[in-house]
Amino acid sequence: MRFGSFVVVFDSAVLKLKSFRSISLIATVLSPVLTNAQKQLLFRVCLAAALLSRLAMENLVLVQPYLVKRLRELRRLACSAFKEVFHVCQNRMLEADEINVFLMYIVAPQCMYHDDGSPEVPFNLLRLFLSWTSIPKLFYLLRLQIPSTSGTVSHSVLSIVCSMLASKSVSKLMKEKIIDGLLSLLTLADEVMSGPVVDINLTELPEIPGLNSGTSMVLSELPKLLVFIFDSLPLQGESRKLNTKHLEILNRISEFIRDEEMIRRYVSILLTFLESGIVRSDDAVQSSLLTVLRMVTVATDPTQFLKNLTNVQSLLKERSHREILQKIEQAVVMKLMENDKRKAELLSYVVSLDAWDGRRIDEPDYDKRHCAYLNLLKALTTDEIIEPILLYLILHNDYYVIVQMNDISLRSAATKNFHSIIEYFGRCNINEREKQNGVDSHMLPLIVKGLHDPKEVIRHDFTNLLVSMVVYFPTHKHLRHLESLRNTAEVDLDFFENVTHMQIHRRQRAFYKLAQSLQSEKIRIPNGVLLRFLLPFLQPYMVNLSSSTSALSDAALALFTQIMRGAPWKKYFPMLDFYMKRLKKDSVNVNHKAIIRIIVALVDAFHFNVSEGEQHESVIKKRRTNNELETEINDRPEDWTETRIEDGTTEVNPGGNTLKESTSSIHQKVVGYLIPRLKDCATSKDLVSHRKAQSGKYYKEDDDIQRAPVALATIKLLQKMPQKIMDYNLPGVIIKVCSLLMSRSTSVREAAGKTVIEIAKILGPKYIRFIIREMKQTMKKGYQLHVMIFYVHKLLSAMEEQLCTGDLDSCLMDIIDVCTMDLFGDTAEEKTVSGITKNVPEAKIQRAYETYRLLGRYISSQCLGSALVVLKKIIESAPDAKTVRKVSRLLRQYSLGISVNEGIEPGVALIFAYQLLNDQIIENLENRTSVQLDAKQAKEGKRPESCLVLENEPNRVGMVVKVATKSRMHIFVEFGLSELYLILKKKTFDVESKDDIARLDPFVDIILKCLTLKYDKILVNSLRCFLILLRFPLPSLRSIMTQFLNRLFILLADYTTSSATGNTQEYVRKSAEVSQLVFKAITQVIKDAPSLVLTSKRLQLLLTYVETDIIDNQKQAVAFPLIKAVIIRKLQDPKIIEIIQYLAETAIISEVSHIREQCRQVIALFVGSHPQCKKPSKYVEFFLEQLDYQHEDGRKSSVEMLNIIFEKLTKEINDHYALLAFVKLAARLMNDESAECRRMIVLAIQKLVVSVSESKRDDLYLATRDWLESKKASLIIITVQKLEVYICIAVQALVIFSRLEGRKFENILRELSPKLSEIVRADILYSYAEESIGIIIDSLNSLMSEHKNQTTQFAEEGLLDSILREMGPLARCSKSPTVQLSAARFLGSLFSILNKEYMLSRSDPSAREFLQWTLAQMKTYQLTSELAEQVAKNLVYLFDVIAQSDNDLRWLCHRLSVLCNFELVKLPAENIRRINVFKVIAVIVLKIDPSRSNIVVQSLLPSLCREMQGKSTQSTEILQKIAVEVADTIKGRIGDEEFTKQVAECNKLFAAKLEGRKRKKKEEAVLDPASAARKKIRKNKSKRKVKKRRTAY
């Protein structure tokens, strides 16, 4: 009865489900104001309601079916209400009865137990438990022991929660919530409670000081939690990410794990995750490393984890991560100290390699690191057996330092250490299996990985390490093949030396030579080895294109192509597919141009057998989709080098079926995937030709520009395919590329045009007709016609090198049609419209003329007349002047092409020219005769005019010819004559061959007829042909020579008469060339005539013409050959003298160098041999007077003329004017401002001295000596007025005499030495001009250099002491770089002549004084590169003399260091001093003993390091390169170890100075803020100025 009433009551209660929601609302909203009694009532109401709902669920048979769903909802709401109520009651101490009732009647009945005894609760109840994990005051509820109802072992609430992690029925989301709850337990701190609840059953907690209660509770369930986390970790190779919450939990509980197996498993898998990249985020890596650290700390044998730490050692880059890794290794060291101290010591060195300076942030502890490197080096150089695992750790740490550190000393030390380990592995007696594992698993992978680094310096370091591997492991299965690339005997032929050389052309040559050796099979290396070890050298230059490395990129691409020609399909296909996919990526880092080049290279390297089979037709018709094939392709480029290297070629089953299947598979992928993919890349979207369609802001024309060249790769691949597939795919590619030419974008059209041209080059001449017709059919209207015409012409021009005679026969009419359209159709008229030419640049250019030249060059002899037929029709249809000019120009180009047509023999071309000329001349003569007869008949048919009618006004001379079409045909005569001239010009006919004479003889009459015509171009070509025919002994020519000569004089009279009429412009325009050719013809007749053909009257007439032409500036060049011929034939006439006098003046005043030269040649001929030249001295005096001419060209011409005259005339004649000429010329040595003139005057004086007799030469020397010994200016009667000028002239003349006299001059030099010493006095020279001082010193330098033995004797006798003393003030003359340079050169010459003993024996001045003068020259503010180089040479010599002791060497190095600092501080924008000082340093280091090198290094290495690291404000690339080279020299002398140590000291010095400057700046800001503020203002102002300057630039 009682239960029945309960059900009735419950039925009514179920209808009010909102009651539970009301409880939740009360608990949420009114919780701050509820009293403890109200909270107690609320909790108990929830208990009662929850109990009722549970009882109802247990007796569902008594409940109405429609209420079951509401009961379940009521149970869920009960759990939600409990969550809110527990949250409200967290500050109220729950009573034991309440807790026990809750456990007994609410929780325990809902617990279920599996067969293995593991409990499970409903999800609603689980959510309630998880809500307690976020409230520290309710943590104790998780310790409650749930009473068992079935006799099983009781479990705590937390135990049940953790057991749910292993349940398969629990969802992943719920497990994540459990993990969140556990993480809350681990992280939330305990809160103070009023007192413990008594009479409740709680699980005991371990008492661990410092832990919160939540962590203590979790530790009790640690095995369950660890098993779940371990099972949830992703397996190796899976793409799942590692849960960071799991890592965080592990991190917090790791130090409490005591299970060795669990520690081993977790540490191994976490380090594996770090190594494989599964853990990537910084927080996850940090958490993983901390977890490993805590586990390693509690592990009993942590050395087992060193194997897992090796790869991590080189992968971690962040400093925080490496510091944790350092702590892990330190923990292992602490454990090892108990058992194996030596191993612990070696491992501590590894720890020290990552040490940081605690006093300076972001700065390594150089001392500690270098000390560790030194200790490791000592261990590696002994016979001590070191465990390989430690060596692997060191190797990976060295890799990290080389790749990631910027410090040169640390990188150098790491490289040296890496090399030492390689050497250690090569020589020590380690187990062969372990040695092979070290090489294959660690050394080679690290080196190959380093070769892929983007930084060039790092790649070079690893290249050297690879060479070391080849040296120390010569029998290795892969490295033994690389031995053929080395050449220790001749370093220039060593591949590895050249590929790391600073000079780019050396790298380029290395790539080319290797490519040629592989191609010729001089070097045979397995393809796998090439891909793994050589491909990294090529990739940076292939992918990164720049103007400075373009040639190197080409060489790298050529070698890459050669390597891929031997690659198996499994490596070739993924690589090609990878680059095709990269081409589709729109990324800033992707260089599409470089990718296209690589794709084309890969297609060029296609070498697989794809011969046709039975299934090819079905493959073409039923291609597999791209997506299906893409799933079979690996998209990871690193597989190219990480795949297994095969020693031989790909193994193929000898059975025919396997080979056939392989070929079919390759063919299927190429046809079904690669070709469509390439075509898609080339034309991925349709183009539109409307001018506004591509002007939108989202249109990217770069896509089309880069897409067009991909068609090249498609064509190249099609060429490797069978002809059937080629024919099937080629039209589509050509049409699509032609469609790109229809683009409105000029850039796209240019790219497409280049692509069409390259395709034509690849396909060859036989496809030209197909391509041109496709272009004509595709582009038919508007601007497309202009584009089509332009690229047809450009295509033919580009194909010129590949074409042969007859290649254009098949497409001749198509090309002629395009040219006709370009010049004569409607398209030609559009070219004059500015709107069209502005938008279509192709319309601006007319290439039809050039195309006709190509037609003439590459058509066969059978088609020669086809073009003429078309042009005649054009003339007949439109006989206007404009058309005639165009046709004439076309014929001219056509004839030029025929003349160089190698397929047409000269005899055939000669016959063609004869037939054409004969027909056209007859036609022209008949036309002219008929016109004259018509005019005569018309006149005779009229009646006589009246005498009273006035005559008409005189018009043009001659009859008015009626306009007729046939009168325009004279252009074909021009064409025939032009063709004849070009044939004769080739000199293919022999003068002595009777057959050739017989072939040419018929043309004589034709030429004579052509000379009677009135067309200028016909006359020009006729005269050209006549000039060539004069070389041949033609019978017809001899018989009618008089007629030719008469005709030439008639033409001469006609074309000079028009000049005399005053119409000069008209004459120059029409008849200048005719006039020149007539003169040439007459000149040739005069030269070649066996007897004199000129009468005296005609000679006078010719000289009159010559005189007239010489006066005319535009026709001077025409008259010179004629006057030369007259003089050579020694013809005499009074006008010749007048002409020669005018030519002498013209040789000076003319502004044209060619005219001056011709004048000098004529005068030289006249003076040397003509009978009318009676007084040559008159001409010598004339040209001597012209030495003062105001213009330089005139003075140079006069000097050249005098030089020629001195050479032409005899010694007797030269003696008459020798002294006068010598004085005049010598005076110009100082008076002439032009250096070129002075140089020519020196040569002229030399020519004069050798062209006179001995007695006259002595007179010239005496005159020179008088100048040198003159005390007053009045003693010498010449125009020079200053003593310094006399001396300058004299010393220069002495240099000339010394060069001519040789050893004879030594006695003279001894006599003059006192006078020379007297001249070179500083107090006297200071009054001289700067230029005069330079001349005196340079001349003295030349005298000493010419007579070295005499100079040595002078030095030993003390005759040079006064001169050397005076060099000091001159060398230190800082205001005059010219004087300093002359002094430096003089000293340099003396140093090269005198020996070291003499220099050491000197005391006034001593060798150290010389050195001080030289160093002072380097400090001049006006230092030039020439002076700096000379000073550097002098320093090198003086170093050998002076630096005998360490103190002297230390003093010199200090002074050089001061020079570097001087330029750095005073002249930061310059680098000339440092460059030369660095060169001197290199020489010093190479010359001194290695034991003294430390003196140089300590003084000068800081300056080198500053420039090596680019720390100077104005550091340049040249300076940095020189510094690196000098540093390498020093390293080679003192060793890598010592060099690294010294560089580290320099870096510490730089850091200390920087820190000192910063500290001083801060102190100044505190002590003198006003000054600090002013400095900051000045600094900001300079920054703004620099910014403005950059903006303006």
C-alpha cells in the first residue's frame, strides 16, 4: 500500500519537472544570500527527489510508458541540480549522514562492475564527479569510498573516474573532460577548510611535503593514468597530433613515476616525437623536455636515454629548449659520476658546448665552450676508446653550432671538431658494424642535411667535411664513387675545391666539366650517389636566379639535366611532379621562372623507353584522371636524396613481360598524367580578346606570362613520345599558345611570342608551315593581324640559324601573303593611326623587308622568280611612288638574301641576273623609244604654229615623259644590277679562269647600256659592277674602254655641273654616291691602265675637280684616292703644288681624323717620291710651326706628320733642320697640356734622334746638357723663361737619350750625377710647380731603372745619399698626391734595385725612416688607389729589411693596426687603406716563421674580425671578402685551433668594448643629461636626413 501511494504521488510530481530546474536556478542566482540552513534544506530536497527518480527507474514496469522519457530527463536534471547544489555548499561543512546517504542511495546503486572488477558509472554522474575537480574545497569528496553492493572491492570516486579512461564505451570527448579534471587537480592549490568531516570513509593520501591534495590523489591512480596516456600517444608514422594536456599532466607527475619500464617507454617515445616533428609548438616541446628531465632525474640508469638524445641535439634551436636539454644531459652526468667518471667527464664537455655567459644576456660563454672543444680534441687525438654514443652527441651538437651560430670562432671550432671525429672514426679500432652505423646513420645524414642549408658559408663547411669523409672512408660503398671528383695533384681540377671557390666562374667551370665528364662517361658514378650528394650543390643556384649568378645557374641546370638523364623512373617522376605542383602555388617564396627552367630541364632529361604498344590507343582514349594518379605520387622532395642508393642501374627482370609492363606503366603515366598536367599548366583558363576584359584589378597577367613557357616542356616531352601521340597532342598545344597571342596584355603576348619561337626552334623547320598557318587561321581580325604579322616575321628571324636552302619553299606563298598584308593592304594603312600603334606596339614595326631577305636566303633556285611575279602584280595594280619605293626596298633585301644563299651556286645566280637584266633593259629601252616616237608623231601631226603666238614659259629640261606602268619597272633593273654586284662582290670568280671570264664577258655590254640610263640607283649599281669587272681581263672591256671612259667623263661633268648650279642639297641627295663611284672608276682606270690613258687636258680637268672636292668638306674623302693615283704615277702639273699646300693646312685644321690621316698620306707620298718636291724642309718648318696650334687634334696631326717625314727622308736632309726640330719638339714637352701629345712628341724626338747622323746627335745631346746646367734663363735663346721648365725639358730629353743609347749612356749618367743630385733638393723643388716636381722625379726614376747596374754602383759610392735624404719631405708632402706618388714610385724602383744588405747598412736615412715615410703616405687624406698600391708594395719590401726582431715586427704590426683604426674613425666612408693593409698582412704572415705569427695575429686580427663579421658602418663586400681571404691565410699558418681561440678572444674584446660604451652612455645620461639629450637630438636629425635621402633616391 505504501509503495502504491508513492507511485501515485510520484505521478503527480513527474508532471512538474520544472521543480529541479527551479532548484538549479535558486542555487545559481541566490547562492550568495542563502544561509546554511537553507543550503541544508536545498541539499536534502535534492537527495529526496533524486532518490524518488532512482526508485522510479528501478520499477519502470509500474510506470506509465509515456512517462519513461520524462523519468530519464528527471534523472539528468537531478545530477545537474546536484552540481549546482554542491557548488553552493562548498563553504558549508556537509554532515556525515548527508554524504553517506548520497553515496548509499544515489551513487552506489548506479555503479556497475565489469567482469574484471572495474567499475563504471553513468555519464551524468561522471559529470557530477568532474565538477568537484574544479572546486578545491570539494576535493575530499573524490576520496569517498563508494560502498559495494555486490561484494566487490570498494572504489573511491577518483578511482572510478580514472577507470572510465580505459572504458571503450566512454567517448573521446568525455575522456578529454576527465583529463581536464585531472589537470585541475594537479594545478589548483588547496583552500583552507573549517574542519574535517568525521564518520565518512575516505581513502588515505600519501604524505608528500609541498604537494597539494589534488596531486596526492592523482598519484594514487598513477598507473591507470599512465597507461591511458601511453595508449593515446600517436604511433610513429601517424598524422595525429600529440595532446598538449597529456604532456602537461606527464610533466607534473613525471617526478613521481618510479616504474623503470614506464620511464623508459615514456622517455623514448617523447624523444622520438621530438625527433620526428610530431611535437612542434614551443609549449609542447618545452613541456616534453621538462617531462623527460624529471623522468631522467628519477631514473636509475639514465645512460640508456643518450641514444634517444642524439638526434634531438641537432634539432632543437630555441635557447630555452637547449637549456632544458643541457639540464637533461647534466642529470645524466650526475648519475654517471658514481660509476664511470671518464664517461661523465666527456659528457660534461658536451654539456659545456651549450654554455651561456651568466654575466651577459644572449652571449655564449666562449671560454667554457672553447675549453670543451679543446678537451674533446685532446681526447680524439689520442688512442682512447670513446663510446660511439658520446661521439654521436658531439656530432649533432657540432651540426647545430655550424648551422645556427653566427660566431665565426664557434663555427670554426665546431667544424674542426666534426672533422676530428671523422678522422677518429677512420683510424680507431671500433667495431666495423658500429663504425658503419656511425657513418650511415649520423655522419652522412648530417653532412647531407648541411649541404641543403640555404647559407652558402655553411654549405661550404659541410662540403669540406664531405671531402674528409671521402678521404677517411675510401672503401665506403657510396663515398668511394666520389673519389673520382677529387684531384689532389692539381687543385684547379678538383671538383670540391672549385665548387666552394670564391670566384663564381670557378664554380661554373666545375659544374660544366662534371656535366661533360658524365656525358662522355669519363666519370661513372651511380645515379643515387649523384642525387644524394651532388644535387644539394645545384639546388640553390637553380631555384634562386640573379643577374650575378645567371651563368652559374645555367651550368648548374646543365649538370642537373645530365644527372637526371640517368635517374630511374621512381626518382625521376616524383621530382618532375613535385616541381609541376610547385608551379601552381601562389607563394612569394616560389620563383616561377626558376621552376619553369627546372621543368624544362627535367623534360629534356626524359630518357625512358615509351615505344608504341598494343594498348596505346586505349590509353589515349581512356585516360585515367589526374586525381587517381596523384594518389600514387609522393610529394616529398626529400625522398629524392633519402631513398636507397643503388650501386648499379635499376634491376629489371630478364623476362620480357616485366619489361613490357614497366614500359607500359611509364607510357601510361606520361600520356595519362604528365602531358595533360603540362597542358593544364600552360593554358589553365581561356583568354578573352576584348580590350576591357583584362583590365580588372583582380586580373593577374603574371599568371599568363609564366604559364606560356610551360608549353615548351610539353613540346619537348612530346618529341620523346611516338609520332602518333605527337601528332595527336601537338595541334592543341600550338593552338592554345597561339590563343595567348590574342591577349590584350603586351607582356602576355611577348611571353607567348617567345614561346612560339622556342617551340618552332625545337620542332625544326619542317613545322614552320604548320605554325604559320595556325597563326593565320587563329588571328584574323583587328589588332590580331598586327600581332600575327609581327610574330611571323620574328619567328623567321629566330629560326635563321636552323634554316637551310629550300626550307621555306613549302610556306613561301604564305609568307609573301603576310608581307603583302603588312606593306600594301588595309593593315598597312592602320599602322599610321596613332591610336592603334599606342595600344598595339607590334603595329609600329615593319619587318617585311627583313623577311624578304630571309626568303632570298633560304629558298631554292626554282622559286627565285615567284616573289618577283607577286611584286610585278603589285606595281601594276598601284603604280604610285610610295608603292615603288616599298617594292624597291623589298627587292634590295631580296637580293641581299640571294647573295648569301649557300644553296644557290654562283653560276646559277649569274644566269638569273643576266636573264633578268637582259629582259628588263630591252623592255625599258623599247618603252623609252616608243614614248619618244609617240611624242614626235604628235608634234608632226599638228599644223605650224602662228608666228604671232608667244612661246610658253620654259619648264624643265628635256621632254615630259608620259606616266606609264612600264616606266616603273626600272626597279627590277636595279634589282638585277644589285644581284650582279653582290655576286661579283663574293669573289667566287677567278681572274685567271677562262670559264669565269667567258661567263662575265656578256655583262660588259649590259653595264654600258645601263650607264646610259638616267636613274641614279641604276648608275650606282652599274658603276659598282664596272669597278669589279675592271679586275678581270675581259675582251669586250678592252675593246670598248674608250666608250666607258667617255661615258665616265660625261657623268662626271653632269653630276659636278649640278653642284655648280648651287642646288647643293639636291646634288647631295641624288648624286653624291654616283660622283664618288665615278671618281673611283677613273682612279682605278689610271692605276690599272697599262699605258697613260689621260691627255693633259683631261688631267687638268681631273685636278680641277680634285681641287674643288677637297675644298668641299662633304666630298674631301672622294678626291684622295685620285690625287694619290696621280702622285704615284708621277704625273706633273702646276696645280699639284697648290693642292699639296692646301692638304698641309687641312691636315691641321680638319676636325675629322680620317681626313687628317688622308692628308698626311698624300703629303708623305709627295715629299718622299714626287719630282715636283724640291724643298722638303719647307714642309718640316710648316709642321713645326703648327706645334703651337690651339686644338689638340691639330697638334697631334703635326707631330704624326713630322714623325713620318723623319722616317721618309734621308739623314743628310734631316741634319739640316734637326736642331730646330729638336728644340721645337722639346719645348712642347712642357708647354703642351695634353698627355697624349707629350707621349707622341717623345716618340717623334726618338725618331728624330735615330734619323740623324752621329755628329748631329752629339749636338742634340750637348744642347740638352746646356739646358740641364743652365743657371739663368737668359743663357738659352728659346721661348721658355723659367729655370724649372729648362730642367724638366732636359731630364725628359735625357730619358730619351738613355733609352736610345743603352749602355753607352752609363758614362754620361756618371758625369751628370752631381748635377742631378743638385737638382733634387727639397728646398729648391718646393719653389717648383707640382707637375714639374713629378716630372723631375719620374724622369730620374726612369734613368735609374734603365741603368740598374750603374744605380747600384752610385749607391755603394754614396752618390745617391743626398737624393735619398730629399725623398723624405717629398714622400710626406700630404697636400700633393702627385708628388707623393712620384716619390713612392722612385723609392719602389730603388728598393727593387738595391739589396737588403745595403738598406740595413744605411743610417741617414735608415730603413726605419723609409718605413715611417711610407706609413705617413698612407695617412694622407687624398689617398688614391694607385698611391695606396705602391705604398703597399714598398711596405712589403721594407718589412723584409726591418722586421728581423720581434720588437720591430710588433712595432710594424701596431702601426698597421693604427692605420686601420685611423681610416675607420676619420674616414669611415673609405676602405682603400684597410684593403691594402690587409694585403700586406697576408704577405707578412706568409713570409715570417709560423712561430712569430702570434705577434701579427694579436695586433691585426681584431681589425680583420671586425670586417669579416661586417661590423663596420661602411663595410663593403670587397673589403669583407679580402678580410676572409686573409683570415684563411692566417688560419693555414697558425692552425685551426689557435685561430679559433684568437677569434674568440677578439669577440670577447668587442663585447667588452660594446658593453663599456653602453655603460658610459648610461652614466652620461645620469651625470650629464643635457649633453646626452643633445647627442640624441643630433642622432635623430641625422636619421631623418638619411631617411629623406633614401626617399628622394
